[in-house]
Amino acid sequence: MRKLSHLLFAFILTTTTVMSSYQIHAQSTDEFKVLVDYLEANGNYINTEAPSMINATEIKENLKNSKYLVIDIRKDTDFDKGRIKGAVNVKSEDLVKYFDKKIKPANYDKIAIVCYSGQSAAYYSAVLRIMGYNNVFTLKWGMSSWGKSFAQNIWTKNTSNAFADQLETKSNPMPAKRDTPVLTTGKTDAKEILKARAEMAIATVYKDFITKPEDVFANPANYYIVSYWNEEMYNNGHIPGSVCYEPKKAFNLADDLTTLPKDKRIIVSCATGQTSAHIVAYLHLLGYNVGNLAYGANGYMNNILVKKGEGWNAFTPSEINEFPVATKELAAPGCE
């Protein structure tokens, strides 16, 4: 009996030691760095290809192409009132499950994620891209580009010049590098960390990221404001206090990624709110407290973008098409 007791004690001691060793190892893992290193070594999507956009004309020309899939993440009531022919309605929080269980994503040349304005779709498509679905795109301007009836309460209503006279042109310095967020998935493998963070990001309701221009201009000091523009656009005029982060470069680990604060709300601004939504998705995955400036610069200085012309991404009536709208119920691929 005594021998059995000794064996039992030895087993418990060994098990406890192994578990403690595992916990210490897990705690010592810098999940943030493991994840960033993995993402940068495997496509570095956010600093290379992002944003991945598709325009309404291309979708219209491929309505009969079985290699094109349109996934509409709007509310089902709005989807039923009018949608792109052949589109399927999927809740944003169900996207990962839909890709895993309902379709074979590799069977499609392009999968377009569609929302009202292109902003929430950009966020979710960025997460899917980062997960490795390299054929996912965002419909630029969302359903607002498909027809006037969709645009009237979205892009047409929300383009504004309300704060065009409150811009500053002086350059704000890039801060020093600082500590990064602590991720606590409990995983040590990069792919497992990514999976856990991506599932969390997909489950997050996009409206939690929306920040209105009036809130930022009223209290710019409350935020750390990222102007995700090139130097020319930034110097032309930007939100007071904002710092310029160069597209395709700034968010590499070796460059300016670690200059972001982990203890202050970060607001990302671009011209349209669509490119910035990609950055918001990435930073959220990495554990930053981040928000998206709704409608980007078009939400507070649209006329300036229009005057600047090509390349400044102004929303104008010319972005709105008048393409056919479907209302009849259509079955989703894999759901028959």
C-alpha cells in the first residue's frame, strides 16, 4: 500500500510539474510578436495588397459567372427588399462558419463581400484575407454603388464638408516606439493564435468601431488619430493632432507599428473609411483599442477631395450606377 501511495504521489508531482511548466511557457510567449511575425512572413497582406476592392461594374459583368460569388452581409430585411442577383445573405458573425461549412472558397475566382457603404464589408473581408482566403474582395462603396435607392441614405447622405475649415497642415511627429498589447489566447502556435483572434474579430459587431467625424473634431485629444494617407494628402490638410502613417509601410513590425498606443483609443482615417477599415481589422486582431472614422475624409471634406480629382477617392454621383436589382429569394450555395 505504501508503495502505491509513493507511486501516486510521484504521478501527481510529475503531472503538476508538467502542467506548471506548460503554463509558464504559455505565459512567457509573446503572442503579439508570434502573430505579427507569422503574418508578415505569410503574405503580409495589410502592408502589400490591402485594400482588395472590386467595383460594381465587374460584378455586373460577371452575374452569370459561376466563379464569382457575392455575399451580402446586410440585414435580411434590407436584403429582401433589393439585392444583387445571385447574392447570398450571410450574417457577418457567421462568415467563418459559412466559409468552413457551406462553400469551398477555392472554387471561386472572386468572392465579394457586400454591405451598405463598403466599410463593414472591408473590415470582415480583411479578417478573411488575413486568415488566408486570398480571393475575397470588398464591393467598393457597397450597395451605394449599385443604385441610387441604396446610396440615398448611405453615401449620398453622409458625404459632408462640415469640418473642411478646421483642418491643420502642420506635421505632427511620429512618437517613439512603445510596448505592444498583450494577447492572452493561451496558444503558442502562430496559426492557433491567429484562429482564436480571427474568430473574435469576426464575432465583433462592426458598429463597435464606428466613430463619427463630429466626435473626433470636437475632442481630438481624446484619441490617437492615424491619418492613413500618403504625405501629399496628409500635408494638404488633416484632422488636428493626427499623425501620418504611410500606406503599405507603416504597420510593419520593423517600422511604425509599435509607435501606436496600447492604452488609448486609436482612430484610423483614410479618404473613404474603406481602406481604414482594413487597418482597423488588422489592429483589432493585434489587440489594439481601435475605431474607424466613418466615411473617412468624405465625411468632413468631400469638396476638397472632389477638387483634387483623380486619386483622392472622392465620392460623387458618378460612383452610383443603376444596375438591376433582384428581390426573389435565392438559395445560397451549399444550403440547398
